Amino acid sequence: MEDYSAFDYITVKALEDGVSIIGLTRGKDTKFHHTERLDKGQVYAAQFTEMTSAMKICGKAEVYTKHGKILSE
């Protein structure tokens, strides 16, 4: 079993209704594997894993990472 404690996390806070978070797979062909929809004020914490290599965030949100805060529009 993998030790996922070393994988990075992000936290997303929706600043409007309908913010989408889409998880993308690793490997030869990148594919969508998970989606979430947030309404204003909702918070979502996500982890990069052996399956998740990237996340796409659509809508107005604050994204918190170990590198700081990013605003998406």
C-alpha cells in the first residue's frame, strides 16, 4: 500500500455558485476521472495521488496550495 502522506494537497473555496473541479489522470493518455461542483462558500480539499496528476478549476474560486493562494476567474 502506498504512503499518500507525501502527496500534495490543494483546497478550493468557491466564490460563486457553480465552480467546477475536474481531476485528470496520469499516464500516457490524460483523461477526466472525477468532477465536483461547488456553490458559493463551499470548500473542497483534494489530494494529488498516483492516479491524479492535475486538476482543472473553472469559475471564481480561491485555491490554496503549499505555494500560496491563487485566484481563479
